[in-house]
Amino acid sequence: MVDVCALAYGQRTGKDRERGLVTVRQRILFRFDLILAMLARSGWYPAIAEATQRMVDALSARWTDVPGMPVYPAFRTPHATSS
């Protein structure tokens, strides 16, 4: 979680930048979502889950133009071809 916060801190100003197939902001929001899912499954650390959710809400409100994380190309289902 510290890494995600560090990334978010670096992205608080300025514009988003590409890193591989997605943007840094997409990665940040995706990683926070993973943290929230793990905390929800385990039921542990509800205060951390609440703080993380507040961070996601704040960043999502600020970064309104960030699309969701796409499926990595190797894991996409192939399109059916017509014969």
C-alpha cells in the first residue's frame, strides 16, 4: 500500500503519463481496488479498508477521465471469425 500511496503522491499534480499499456493513474486506482478486495475477503483491518476507500473516492473524484484497467492482451478472449 505504501507503493501505491507513493505513486499517488507523485501524480497529484500534472498530467497522467503512459507506462506500458496503461497510464500511471490507471495502475494506482487498480492497485487500490486490489487492496480493497483483499481486505474485504479477509475481513481484517477495517480501518485500513475505510481509509483506502476514502483515498479511492478522492482520487476518482479528481481523476474523472481515467478509464478502467483494460484486460491484458494475452488474456483477452479471441473474437470469433466468420467462415
